Amino acid sequence: MDFNLLLDNLTNPALLFFFLGIIAVQLKSDLSIPENSSKFISLYLLICIGFKGGQELAHSTFNLEILWSLLFGMLLASIVPIYTYFILRRKFSIENAGAIAAAYGSVSAVTFVTTIAFLEMKNIPFSGHMVAVMALMEAPSIMIGLILMTISKKRKKKNNDEDSIPMKKVIHHSLTNGSVLLIIGSLIIGLLTSDAQAEGIKPFTTDIFKGFLSVFLLDMGISSGRKLSDFVKKGWFAFIFAIIIPVINGCLVALTSGLFMEATGNRLLMAILAASASYIAVPAAMKLAAPKANPSLYIPMALAITFPFNITLGMPLYLFIINLS
């Protein structure tokens, strides 16, 4: 592994703001980002990445690589929840195992955005269609997780069963979830926008992007620090799972993606999508469909363990494997 690359990643200003947020919590500081501001920045990041992805896609010629990338992403989002669910059932309840499996089958838009910033910093090119891959990986994992819960319960459906999972509502929620809808919508808008029109909003979509990303990661650091103590009480199994599973997924995809992808940037993005875990879309869906699942378990696993691992050690590791293969 290139340790200079690792050092550069660890000293990335956006990442250092993430650690500042964690340190602030440990020092019991009153540092915080207003909730409305945090939501605005989240929306801003999704709009920018979706729009720029649409612009890149507009300049791309549709080919077999794009098709295989989309299919491979959806396949990952379906397979990962299945195999992780049966591992998790050894230690967790049906609801918690299903929620965690769905989170690790789904993706983290913030990890994806951070990886794009990393690629831009290193001048490594990537294609806009990877945004579409990310967007398509949200819903399948949520639905697979809920289907596994339903099968495991082995109970008859009853109209008056208050614990029954409203599958129709869950599917609708997965497809219309705000983050999914916004990034797909922004992708389409970017696809339809001309170069001249895109240039007019470049200061908004490009010039201030890294600054807003730094503020957002500061907020993520504060959120992670607050949840870390509750997570530690859950034992070592959850901690080890939150690192080992992303490493397995990321390394396997870093190796196999070379079968249908050529660009190093695209392969790294696919690997990071496989290695990341959702802490926005999946918790929102599970709150509706599986209220018995414990959010203080699966959110810290994704946000406080997997997320910082991927953006510090994960990216250089997956890139190292890609460059070797």
C-alpha cells in the first residue's frame, strides 16, 4: 500500500473536520451544527453529486460497461443483505439482523461523495454513470432485508397483526425516499442541462462543494461521537462485523470489477459502494417497517465504525488492490 497516499487521505481537511467533531463530543463541548443547516447541507451534497453525475453521463456513450455496472450494483445490493443476515442471526434478533443486513447491502451517499472528492484531489478520472449505480443500490437492499425478516418469522399473515410488515408501503418508501429521489432527480436534470447552462451554476455545484463537505463531515463526527458510547456496550461482535464485512466486500469488488470496468476511478467507486453502509435511507425505512429494530445498534455500526474506516484506510486499500490487478 502507498503510505504517502494513506497519509494524504488522513490529512484531508474534510476528514480532519470529521475527527474534530468526535473530539468535541469527547471533550463535552457544546459545538453543534443546527439541524436545519445540517439538512440543507445534506440536500446540497446530493444535488451537486447528482447534477455533476448527470453532466458526466450526458457526455458518455452508453455501452456494455455502463449496463454491466448498473446490473452489478443491483446484484451487490441484493446479495450482501442475504449472506450478512445469516451471519448476524447468530448474535442478533430477527429485526436487528434484518436492519443491519439492509444497511450493509445499501450504500452511503456521503462515503461516495467523499470518495469522489478524493479522486478529484488525486486527478483520477471517473464516469458520471456511477451516480446512477449508487442510486439504484438503495432500494433493493431494504426490500431484501424486510423479506428476510418476514420469512424468518414463519408466521401466518393476519389482517389484525400489529407487527405485520407493510411491504407495499416499504417498497414505495424505498423508491420515493428523499435521498434516492433527490439524487435521481438531480442526475436527470444534469443529463438534460446544456454545458452553457451548467457553467452558469458552476460556483454552486463545484466551487464551494468541498467547503460544505467539510462542514457536513464535522456534523457527522459530532453525531458519531454521541452514539459511540452506546455502541460500545453492544460488544465486540458488532464492532468486528462493521469492519470485516466492508473489507471483504470492498476487496472482492476491487478485484472482480476489472472484468467489466477499465477506469480506476470507476472501480474504486464501485468498491466503496460495496463496502459502505447506509445510515440515512435504511434507518428511515426501518423506522416505518421494523420499529422493533434497535437504531442505536445499526446506525453507530454504519456511521461511527464503517464510515470512518472506509474514508481513512478503506479507500487506499481498495485503490492498492485495483492498481495491482
